[in-house]
Amino acid sequence: MLTAGTDNVSSPIFIDAQQIRLQDGGRISTDIVNLARFGVEQSMTIGISGDISIRATESIEISGSTPFNLTSAIISSIQPVTQGQGGNISIETGRLSVSDGGGISSALSGSGTAGNIRIRVTEMAVSDPTIDWISQTISGITVAVGEDAKGQGGSINLVAERLRVFNGGQIISSTDGEGDAGSLNLWVNNLEVQGSSQLLVDGEQQTIPSSISASSTTNFDAGSVRIAADTVRVRDGAVISVSNSATGNAGNLTLNAREVFLDNQASLQAEVNGGSQGNIRIRGADAVVLRRGSNITTNASEDSTGGNIEIESASVVAVGEENSDIVANAVRGSGGNIEIATQSLLGLQNRDRLTDESDITASSQFGLSGTVQINTLDVDPSSGLVALPSNVSDPTQQIAVGCAETQGSRFVATGRGGVPENPMQQVSRDRPWQDLRDVSSHRASSRVQTSQATPSPFVEATGWTYNAKGQPELIAQASGDRTWAAHPSSDCRGTSVNFR
């Protein structure tokens, strides 16, 4: 899919799909071209390249190339003998895979300003590059100012939950022409850069490390690399770097990450030849760990001053015998400065030269050496401790003077409980204990008022009678009553007569 502009504006490209696959040399591109390349007589072409906007709800896969290494790619370019504004590339998807020679590229080969690349994904993988047959550049995610180009290179802005760059995968901003390179800005939760690959370059087999880099080979400035992440892991010879091999300035490498882990010959690098900058900054980390020959290095050739290294981390850790270094080197200029603010520095020693152990050094071969400053973060080791008295206690004032035996002192155990009479006997747990103290003064005086019923007085019986069951029953005459009961009535039924 191609749109091309000559003396006008090329059309934009919009793609919205569920899945997108570019394979075996398939391309989506917008270009400013000069038809003279195709045999049409034409002078300088001026135009504006259209933007490319691609959205896939699930995935985008870009892989493979033709037998002549024409790689599969999404491209915005300003071709030679043209001038203008390159189109921007915008990609949004769940999963993005760029592999086996696939690429996403914004290239400036004429004059003008290259477009930017913006990528927003959940997961992204970049791996296994090849050398493109037409551009003779390595594949991957790239923004470039070509060798004969004049103008400003584009930038890469990438947002991802997880980003893996492995098997020689490349994310690159570069300039080989008359123009500054763009910057790389990555916002990634988990970033992993790992390994390398073997490529045939100019007829020779070369090892290409997996890389996130901004570089310049001219007197124009390289871009900077800025990474904001939770974890950054660089392994197995992989590199994150900024550099300028000519007289221009190198960019700066800045990592804002909770954890930075370098393992097995991995490195963070900043190199400058005749310019300045080339600083490395790691900020806001809980841990910076270097293992198995990994390093954080700034190098300055010629008369350049070495770049500075600034690390702000709760802990900076290496294994002393594994030769992992933090180094700021220079040749003729002054060595760079190293400043580490940490609570814990383990396994690294500040030395004036490199050794086979893990070193921190800021040196210059022929110039002034830099400085190494290690600042312990504000931690009060006495916080939480109980203040003890400073004066020494006199033990003679802590023990009461006892009574000597000759003065008639004695110990008496009486009653039940207490200790056995014989000190050789065991104390029995069955012995009762009794508190013999007088606690009457502590008892509250309280009287409970109770009402008692007045008992009825006993009354002498004055007669008898039969009850309903025919049983004899004594009876008495109450006060004020007159009861006839002294003798039974002549009535054989025994009826009692009461007079009131």
C-alpha cells in the first residue's frame, strides 16, 4: 500500500482492523519521491507526506522479507532530491510484533523534517533484524537522517505495558547526515533488552547486540534516550546507549525506574568523541544491580570531557569478584564525575583505576581525573532507640544492707502455706496460700435492709372438733371471740357453736 507525493501532498492512510499482518516484503508507506529516479525529467520535488494511522484491536505482525531482503515495513519517508515534511506514523494495538526483518521506519533521505513514530500497545516484541536491500539499514523501529540528508530527524514515543527487545532487535534514532537525530521516549512498565544476533554486514559476519540507542556519526547532535519504567532488565550483551562518534554532542541517557538490573555483559553506555554531554542518570530506584561483567560507562575520546554518571537508588549492588564496573573515562579531557546517592553500596569499591574486581572509577588518560562522590541518604540510625542514662549506677546503692547472723536475725515460717521447713524439701503446689493482711479498712461498709415478717404468737388450744375428713382437730379462741369448745356438745355429731 503506497501513497506518493510529487509537488503536492500525499494522501494519509487510515487502517482500522482486528488483526493486521505484513509478511514477506509487504509494506504500508507514504513517501515524498522525485520521479527522476524512475526516468522522468524532474527537478527538486517539494511536498508533504501523509500520515499513517493504524489501529488493530488484537494484534499487528510485521515480519519477513523478499529473497532480495526487501523487508516488510510501515514507512514514512522523504526520498533523495525531495524536500518537505515527512508523515507521522501512529500505531495502536494490543500486541505488536516486529521480527525477522520487519520494521517501522521514519526516514529522511532528502531535505526537511522527518515524521515521528508514536506507538501505544499492551505488549510489544522487536527481534531478529536484517539489512534492508534498498536502504542498507538495519531493520527494527527506526527514525533516521540519511547520509546525504539535510534536516531534523523524527522521534519515537512508545507507551507499552511490556516491551521485549531480543535476538538483536533494534529501536534506534540516528543521524548520518546534516541534521540532528530525534529522541527516544519510552514509557514502559516492564522493559527487557536481551541478547544479540549474527548478521552479514559488508560481507563480514558481525554480532549485533539488542539495542535501544540514539546515535550520530556527524557533527550534528545525537538524540537523547529517556525511559520511564517500573523495571528495566538488560541481559546477555544487550545495550542501551547514546553516542556521537564525530564532533557533535551526544545525547543523555535517563532512566526513571524502580529497579535497574544489568546481567551478563550488559551495559548502559554514553560515548562522545569531540562534543559534550553523554551523561547517564538513574533516578528514583529502589535497586540498581550489576552482575557478571555488566557496566555503566561514559567514555570521552579526543579532548572531550567525560560524561557524568548520577545514580539515585536505595541500594547499588554488585558482586565484587564479577568485574562489574561504574566508569567515567576520558582521554585528553577531564574525566567525568560520578555521584551516587544511596543507603547501601555493596560489592563496588572506589578505585583510581580499573581492576579485575567491581570498580567505581572516574579517570582520564592524559587529563585530570574526575571525582567520585558517594552520598549516604538521610537515614538516622538512632531513630526508634530508647535513650539510656549516661551515668554509671553504683551497685552498693542498689542493695539493702542485711542483718548479720550474730545480731540475732531470724526467719520464721508459721502456719499453713509458705515455704517448707526444711530447705531440702520441694515446694508443694498443694500447699494453700492465705493472705494474712488486714483488709478490713479496704472493705466498704454496707448494710442490706431486710424486712422480716413478724411471726404469729402461739395460742393455747381451748377445744377440739372433727374436720371434714372426720379427724379430730384442736381449736383455739382468738382474742375478742367466744368459742364454746370446753366439752363436746350433747349432740353426738360434735358440732361446735361459736358466739360472737
